[in-house]
Amino acid sequence: MKKKETITIYDVAREANVSMATVSRVVNGNPNVKPATRKKVLEVIRNLGYRPNAVARGLASKKTTTVGVVIPDISNAFYAEVARGIEDIATMYNYNIILSNSDLRQERELRLIETLMEKQVDGLLFLGGTITPAHQEIFAASSVPVVLVATEDLEKKLPFVHIDQKEASKEAVMVLLAEGHKKVGYISNPNEDMVQGVPRLEGYKQALRETGMEYDDSIVRYGDNGYRSGYQAMQELLKAEPEMTAVACASDEMAVGALHALQDADKKVPEAFSVIGFHNIPLASQVRPLLSTVSYPMYDVGAVSMRLLTKYMLHEEIEAEQVWLPFSLELRNSTNLKQWPE
Amino acid sequence: MKKKETITIYDVAREANVSMATVSRVVNGNPNVKPATRKKVLEVIRNLGYRPNAVARGLASKKTTTVGVVIPDISNAFYAEVARGIEDIATMYNYNIILSNSDLRQERELRLIETLMEKQVDGLLFLGGTITPAHQEIFAASSVPVVLVATEDLEKKLPFVHIDQKEASKEAVMVLLAEGHKKVGYISNPNEDMVQGVPRLEGYKQALRETGMEYDDSIVRYGDNGYRSGYQAMQELLKAEPEMTAVACASDEMAVGALHALQDADKKVPEAFSVIGFHNIPLASQVRPLLSTVSYPMYDVGAVSMRLLTKYMLHEEIEAEQVWLPFSLELRNSTNLKQWPE
DNA sequence: CTGTTAGCGCGTTCAC
DNA sequence: GTGAACGCGCTAACAG
């Protein structure tokens, strides 16, 4: 690779017979420049192939137009879609994104946040994990705005964008109950997951309660959100309760795994067994039968989070520091009910 | 958010009764510091909660430990997995990643590259698109190393990491041919796609040729790599050639779309019809029947690219500027052949 | 409308 | 081992 000598704002100034300040002005679109000199400067810039150094600019202005994004796993369909929403809005507001995977490991999360702060990001988007006191502390010590994406802190102190998971989960289970199933199993997220797992399981319990049914933990299993775990959980559930005729799952991958376990056990879906998932990732509409699921506005959660962050960074007025986005039910072919009964 | 007054290297120096130079040395692990003063400095750093400013450091050292990644679409399963490989290795070498989506639009690609250069990334990873003369030019003018990921420039001038797609495609089609199918359709990538589409289609043609069969473009369709387009293409193919009994697809999504079109047309897969895909994304093993496909080492392509880039950035010795990674055939249940016949 | 002048926070010689 | 001083490239008052 060649070793281009870097040409600076000073070179442009000299060549154009103006001061650095003037060059800086035209580069930054400051209107206080006579059209003639602006034209001249622009020309020199083109000729010299001048390209402003964002690092120097960042040091001088204390703004990097870069935001940090801590994400559990970019290769996960759910997070990838959220990330897309983030990036699109970031681009719209002229920000770039530093993306890093945490795998939900707290120690990594904290280190990443630290690194991003050192890089002087103008703001931070934190996706996924549980917010511990350690997180609180580092966020509080931070001089830049932070928005939680698809998660919340339990005390609801920090800004966040999310859906009401308990309610969403409850409605999904309600669909199954409305179909008249008497034994409805549940395949949960990992049980140490306070943010996703607990509220969704709670929604399941509440649906049962409201329908006058008993919660029975012998027909609940905990998966790791992946396909395989859904498959296995379903096999166990079938063994544990042969009378079962429906299952709600806390992720679409697990739901599809369950679907296949049922097919392998010669249970027809949805004729003999109903299945409902959570998230509505593309997979849900790429299997047969098409999976009924809770439609989680993944892209929007990302987009709205990023937009909220820009408001903080640009000191715009904030109407709501914490936003609950609506979700909906996508009733397809793994359930019988096709419309929500009001 | 609070307005923490930034504490700098100077503050640490004053507080520890040493010079800035010394603080800089301990922060950067320079051995030329007496253990006692090192200890002292470290202590002050902790007390003050000093956090080095990477922007200032970048300006002074002309290194940002950040690399730019231009990617077509992070919400696409294939690219997301490649990105994960990139990020993991980047982390390992202490680099951060600025990620931006190009949607394969050339104008956006060029602008992104420009922006990343301005941000003084230490290196650039370019995924996906076709390398035009405009790309060549901007890369050539760049002062930082560039590695092409999962693509190549036609003149093979730039470093890249990829697989031999023509060969991979040929082998996939060979599987179908070896099963004895006489009419093997093909669902291609968009036909303007020089990097993916053309070589894979070429592989299809070559397989036919080597088997003494005629290429017939009436049984070839062009999709957009998505599920829907695969579904539609398959329907058209069935209409165009009712005798068809097998189809090769240039992406797994399209293959699964085809699979479902076949099921909807009452064609049993693999008994009456064989289907093979390309990439081996998770979806391929989350549908029934399990999809046979070309296993593309997505994660590895990302990881190896990033590793290669670090070699350039760190001025390590480069054994190969262009690396072809091996691929393999993942023969599952959408084809009958379970082993490659040698 | 334009130029001068300070820094921004840190790495890096070069002396001591 | 340690410190003083310069400079990285640019923005931001402030003057004029």
C-alpha cells in the first residue's frame, strides 16, 4: 500500500491563500464565507485531494460522531435486525457505529463500555443483558448519554426502548387458551434471564391465572433460545405430559425446534397441537407450517433507540425517556385461532 | 447525564509528582519506569478514575486501533455470521470495528469508505459488492490496508479471502447429476451479480458440460437471494418444465423457498425431487426436510480476513495475499445421495 | 467576511 | 529512570 503523505488543512489554506479558519469554515459548511473564496477553497481541496482528519476534529471539538453499540451477538437474527434499525438511523443522523459483541457476559460488557468511553463515543447503546449495579455505576460515571435497547434496568432509572414482554407473552398464551387447550406447556428462556425470561414466564403464569388454570412447573422447560434446545424441551414435555396439546415458546427458534419435535412424534400441527413463538424473525415465515408468533418490532426498537440517543446527543427535547413500543400477534398456521377474540 | 470534568494525563502527573511522560509510559506499559513510581502512578490513576483519551492518543500516535467494515446488510444471516468472525478476531487483537451497511449500492459503498478513511481507521474490510474501477481508485489512494471479504476484484490485485465459488457450485450440481436427474433447474443470484451470481451459474453450466448435458436457459431463473423469490422461481420452473426433478439454488433462502413451492405442488422432497442450496446458514438445518447445501465457511472467512488485515496493519510477514478457503458439501435430507461419489 | 491564536490530550524525541 | 517541549490536525473564540 502506498504511503500517501497526509495533506492537512494547513496545506489547503496556503495553497488557497486563506487562513486555516476559512478552510475549516467551508469544510464545515459555515455560511460566513464569501462565495468566491468558498469556491476557491473547494477547488484547492479537490485538487489536493484533501480529506479532513476526523480524529483531529474529534479532539478539538470533543465530538466524534460515533456511537458505541454493545450487543449480545450480531449473528443472532433478532439482534441483527435490531442492529440494522440502529445503523439506518445512525446513518441518517451522520453517526457511525462501533459494534461489539458481549455474548451477555457481564465482564465483557463492562470492559466494552469502558473501551467505548475511551474512544470518546458521543453516546452508547446497550443491548440485551441484565443491568447490574456495576453497570449502573459505570453508566452513572459516564459523561455521555446511554440508552438501553430491548432491555430495562429494574429500577427504571435509565432511558430505554422496549416492549411490554409480560403482556406480550400473556397474550400469546391467551391465544392458546382461547383455543380451548387444557394443558399448555411453556418453553422458557434461560431461567437466570431476568430481562427476557422472567417477565415472559410471568406472562404465561398470568394468562393461566386469568383463565382459572393452575400453574404447573412440570410442564415448563428452560431452553437456551436455540433450535436444538426447543426440540429437546418439546420431547421432554411430551414425555412429562402426554395430554399436552399446546406449547408457548419464548423464542422462535425454540418454537421451530418444538414444531419439529412434534412432527417427529407424529403430532399434527396445528390440528392436534398448537405452537406459538416469540419475536417473529424471518425463520418464523420460512417453515411449514408457518409459525404463529408474537411480532416484536425489532427494527423499530433499534431505530427508535438510536433516534432517542440522537436527541440526547443533540440536546433536543425529550418527550419520553422510556418508550414502550407496541407489539402484535402474528397468527399463522401453527395455531388454529386466526383472530384475536375480543 | 452528569458533566464529569475530564481528568487528563496531566492531572495524574501533577497528583503523582511525575511528568506526563512518565504517566504515558506506565499507561502504555513502557518498561523504563521504576517499579516504585509505576506503583504510585497506577494508584493515582485509580483514585482519580483516569481514563486515557483514545482520540488524543490517536492523533498523537496516528493509530486508532479501529478498523472499518463495509458490509452489504448486517441483518442478512450470511453476512451476520461473517461479521461475527471478523469481530471475534478484532477483539483478540484489540481492535474495534466500525460497521456500516452498504446495501450493495456502489454510491453508498464509496461514501462509506471515504468516511471511514476520514475517521482514520487503521485498516478496512470490504464485504460483498463488485469492485469497480472507482473502488480500485479509492483503495489505491488509501494509506491503509484493505482486504476484500467474500468477494474478489476481477483483476485479482487486492488481497482477499474467499472460496472457489464456481467449483463449489459445480460440485453441488454434480450431486444432483450423480443422482441421475435429467432435468436440473437452477435458481441463480441476481444476474448482474458478477461476484456471486456469474461464477455460481458458471459452475452449474460446467457441471452440465462435464456430464454431457445441454445448458438450457429456459430452466434457469434469477432470484434476489430471498425466500420469496425462491418460492416464485420454483413455481415458474415447474410450469416451464414439468419433467424437472431437481434444482440447485444459489442461496439457502431461495432453496427453502423452492422446497416449500415443491411441497405446495405435492412434490415429495427428496423422493420425487431434489433440492440443494448454498451457504449453509442456520435456516438450512431448521427446516424439514433438512436442506442439503454447500457449506460456506462464513465465520472463518470473516476471521481469516481480519487476521490477514492485522498482519498488514502490524507489518507482519504475509504468506499469501489472497486466500481461498475450503468449502464442503453438507448432504442432508433434501437430496438422496448421502456421500460424494469419487 | 476573514485571520490569529489557543488549546484539545497524548506520544515522543531528546536531554539530563 | 525521568522530564521538558514540541507537534499531531483541527475547532473555537476573539479581533478586526
